[in-house]
Amino acid sequence: MTLDEDVYEAAARQAASRRLSLGKVVSDLMRKGMQAPARVREQDGVVIFDLPADSPEVTMETVKRLESETR
């Protein structure tokens, strides 16, 4: 696995301060991220997912492709 330098440094600092392996810290952080609730809101009866600013654009083509993959 390759981590961005800033992520590696933050995880390494946390591992050192908690006296845990880097792998354990990364695993714990990943689990927390995967369990985080989705940010949703309702607007005019439509549920809207608020994605992070750096998320890729979700186009109609993307939606159609994902729908066809689940059939």
C-alpha cells in the first residue's frame, strides 16, 4: 500500500504516540471512516447526498452505468 506523505506522517505520529503498529492505526482509521454516517439532507422531497468537494462528478452516465452493473 502506498500512502500520501501527509497521511503517512499523521498515521506514523499516531502509531508512535499510541504505541501501536502503523498497520493497526491505518486499519482503525479506515474502519472509522467506513462507519461514518453519510451526509444527507432532504430538499423538496428529494434526498440529497452532500459529497466532499474533491469527489468526482456524478453524471447521468455514471448512474446508468452503475445501474446496469447491479442488474
